Amino acid sequence: MKTIKISLNSIEKVKAFVNEVTKFDAEFDLVSGRYVIDAKSIMGIFSLDLSKTIDLNIHSETDIDLLLE
């Protein structure tokens, strides 16, 4: 698992992010405080406080660096 910090502070960024992560079979979670949301759920993302940075957890058996590109 790899964790990176991301910022999704606009509707356009959220849409683009969800479109990208749905292309992969890997599991992605967004963590904000005590909340953990499936990163492929646009409704779940909008339930988070998007004014702060969010941790993206990538659970993958494949090369994580390829996913980050």
C-alpha cells in the first residue's frame, strides 16, 4: 500500500480524479480524519471536507508507480 496527499478543491478536479482511478482495477481509498471513502465514489468524495488535503491510499499488487503516472 502507498499513501499520498492530494487536493481535490474543485468540482472539475473531483470529476477528473474519479475518471482516472476508475480506469484501474486497484483499490483506492480516500482518508480524511476518521472517514474512509472509496475513491471511485464521486458521491463519497463530496461528503468529505475538500478544503483540506486528503490521503489517497492505493492498494495494488501491480506497480504503484505506473498508477501514479
